[in-house]
Amino acid sequence: MPDNELKAACKKYGIFFGIMAGMTAVVLCVSLLAHGSWRHGLAQTAQATLDTYFPGAYVVGDFLEIKSTMATSAAVFAVRRADAAERPVCCVIVRIPTVAGALPALFLYEPRSGVQFVGYALDLGTAAHVLNRTVQGSTIAYWQKRIPLMLEKAGVQ
């Protein structure tokens, strides 16, 4: 009798772990397939935000891989100026905490002039001036100091 119970238990656990492995494989495949469209969507968002604040001044280029733990909260794109293509510029989208929840903030980084906060990568309507007053100080200053270190450590510069 114990032999039959063992077989039944092994069968139940085998089915359970088979279903779990199948679901994990499906999730991995979907995330790998969606990764390219996620990057493309971020590039379009960055371009739209830059066009809002600096119409026609910048063109967003390739996604730059950052090999650090900041990759979960930040995305970096090569950007070129429309008037001077030889100067390297990076566009960094960072998820920052605000009173309205986590919002994507856009920064421009040039080695000579440093980090400039561009704005939020979404339309906030009337909440924009409230967020600029409350978040502008400490959080933006933190990221303005952190972005050059992050890019240097990741080897993007």
C-alpha cells in the first residue's frame, strides 16, 4: 500500500512541477519577446519628451546597456544634437518617487555641462507645477549627482 501512495504522490508533484515549469517558460518567452518593444517605447517616450521641451533640438538614438543594479530603474539612450552631432549626449529616463507615485523623469547628460533635468516623461496636466515644487529640490539634485557616477561605473560615458 505505501508503494501506491508514493506513486500517487510522485504523480501529483510531477504534474504540479510540470505545470509550474511550463508557466515559467511562457513568462520567460513573453518577457524576452516584449523586451525589444519596451526599449522602442522608451525611446519614443524620450523623443516625445525632448520634443516637448526642446523642439527639434535632439534625436534619440540607440539604447545603451547599463551593466549595473540601476538598470531596473533607469534606461539610457544615446542622443545627438540636431546642430552638432559630434558632441556625445546621453538621455537617461529614471523612475523617481514623488507624492503622486513613481514617475519617469528625463535627464540629459553631457560630460562638459553635466546633468540637466528635462522634465517628466508624461503629461501631468495641472499637477506638474505642484510636483516641480515638491520634488525639484532633493530628488532631482540626488539624480543629478548620481547619473554621472552611474554612467561612469557602467562604462557608458
